[in-house]
Amino acid sequence: MSKKVFEIITSQILALLEKGEIPWRKPWGGKAGNGFRDGFPMNAWGKPYRGMNVWLLRAVQQFNGWECNQWATSRQINRWGGKFLDEKPKSTQVIHCQPVYEEEEVEKDGKLVKRKRLKFWSTRYFNVYNLEQTDLFEDWKAKKLKALEEAEEADKEWDSIEACEEVIKAYVDCPVIGHGGGRAYYSPSDDRIQMPVKHDFHSKEEYYCTLFHELAHSTGAESRLARKGVVEFDMFGSHQYSQEELVAELTSAFLCGYTGISQATIENSAGYIQSWSKKLRDNPSWFHFASLQAQKAFEFIMGDLMPSDDEEAEEVTE
């Protein structure tokens, strides 16, 4: 069974990679109330901040020990009927960059046509306040609680895929799996996997594919297979980090192949690999090395589900 899975899934991914750039999408999306759950700073309209504003606001929030992740200008707070708790509240400055264009005439096919050309970037600064600095905080907490309750209710009605659940149960040393927030990750420091809530995913198959990816990372912990990409993590984007990501995605693809959901996830897996790892074409041995590491991770997770050598190979649809 295992060799069949490894050979078929690997060949499928390689065939897709040969086609060139493959579209990849994040398998979960923001839905109603997600801004209250994901913890990332959001503005008065519930839209997440971007760029350096994210790290600035998160740092201020953490420094002050604030639970709230929503920010607004004093004018917006007054418009909502809110009041500041302190007479002289301290604001935090955020940056808003907007492109400014100008029209120019250019010749095209013997005719003058108008087109927009970027003139410069307009940078504006705004002073914002965390809602925890106002009496609107209690209302924000109520909205957050409602969003969390709705997410929990939706997840209760979520139908699981039995074959995938069996794999998770087979992982004897499986880390704690939590749900909530807008990111999927494995934390080696507390041996914990964090996932977005289930109903935020575009499909059940993509939920399990993402969870399998994080389970794969967890096998690299020092107490398990002790892979350098996990035990000796250096920095995002490094060669070592890229190798670990490749191992995790291949492991996920193998698990998807075993559970029969690969047809719904294989293109996204290949697209994910292609999106950050253009070095594969120049380093074919890199893919082979990662495949061997992924096979070990796959077998570690599968545990007793792995058949003995004399058992008949399981059919995997190409």
C-alpha cells in the first residue's frame, strides 16, 4: 500500500509541477465574524490591517495586555457613541499608502490612447485607539462571544470524513489540536497545532489536507523524528525552512492519497509547492530527499494503520 501511495502521489505532483506555475489558494477564507476570532488587528469596518501596521498594532496590543484587536479613530469612536476611559488616552499611529495615478497619451497601433501611469504613492498617517481604551469594549466582547458561539455551532454540524479521522486517531503521539483564529500552524514550543475553525474552509477535504500538513510538521519535533527544519528552525524563507515545508506538504499529499481525498487536493498541494519553491527545477535531488523524509513522517503518523509487507497493496485512483 505505502509504496503505491508514494509512487502515485509523487508522480502526480511532479507531473503538475512540469506544467509550470499552478494557481494556489489559501484553503480557508474569512467569513462573518472571523475578524473577532483570528486575533489580527482590524479597523473600524472589520477589515484586517496590512503590512507593518499589523506588527505595530499587535506589539502595542501585547504590551498593554489588551484582548481587543479592533482599532478606530477618535471620530469613529464618537460616531459610535463611545467614550474614552481616560481623559488623555494614548493613540497609536498607523500608515495608509494609496497610489496616485496620472493620465498620459501613448501611441498604440498608430493611434493615441490614454492610459494611467503611477505618479507617486500618497502616504497618510492616522491616530487610532484600541476599543479597550473606550466603553465600547464590552460591546466588542459580546460580538466576539457571539461569533465564537456561532462558529462552534457550525462546527458541530460539520460532517467529518471517517478515513481522515481514523488517521488522526492512529497518530499515537498526536499534539493537542485547537481551533480558532485565521492561521494554521504547529508550535514546537508547546507541541500544539492551531487550525482555523472547520467551517471556514472551502471544503472538508481542504480542512483535512491542511491539518495533515501541520501533523507532518509535528513529526519533526525532537521527541519524534527530530528533523532539522523543526528542531533547528532558523528563519522563514531559508533553505532549511523551505525543505521542511516541502516535507510537510508531501506528507499531507501522501495522507490525502491514503484516505482517498487526493483528487480534491492534489492540484492545490502542487500549487502550494510551486508557489514558494521554484528551486525544484534546479535541484531535482531536493525533491527526492524530501520525499524520503515525508515517507518517514507518513509512516510515523499512520502507526498501526500501516499494513504488513505481505498484505495486498491498496488501490489508489490516479
